[in-house]
Amino acid sequence: MATVPNFANGLSPKSWETFLVEVLPPQGCWTDEEYLVLTEHTNRLIEFTDGFLEELPMPTDHHQAIVEFLSDEFRQFINPRGG
């Protein structure tokens, strides 16, 4: 499991950005393995397609309420049918 090197922990935001640009693969060159290592070390939603990464927005409260409503509806439909 990869970790952030100790020397990088004290960098300024600009230096940290420069460090990441030099160390991380450029857009379009990411592999599945590199993506999986990255997602193990972040709590952000990141989409991976054809070697490119895109940070996704966090779901809104409205979105989460809709998901909860639909989940409850599915559960009420499935449970009486043995699901």
C-alpha cells in the first residue's frame, strides 16, 4: 500500500501542487492500478475513464433524500415478495 512520503507533508500548497504534478501520471496516462491506489488514499469521488481522472461533485442533500426515498420504495416493494 502506497503512502504519502513524510517529506511532502510539510510542503506549502503551491509546492504540494508542484510535487503532485511531477509525481503523478499526466491526464490520459493513468492505469487501473494507479487509479485504485489513488482511491485508497482519498475520500473524494473520482471517475476514471480511458486513462483520465475527473473529480466528481459530492452529492447534494436533495440528491441524498431522493436516493433514500427510492431505496425505501424498493424495500417496501421487495420485502413482501420474499426479497
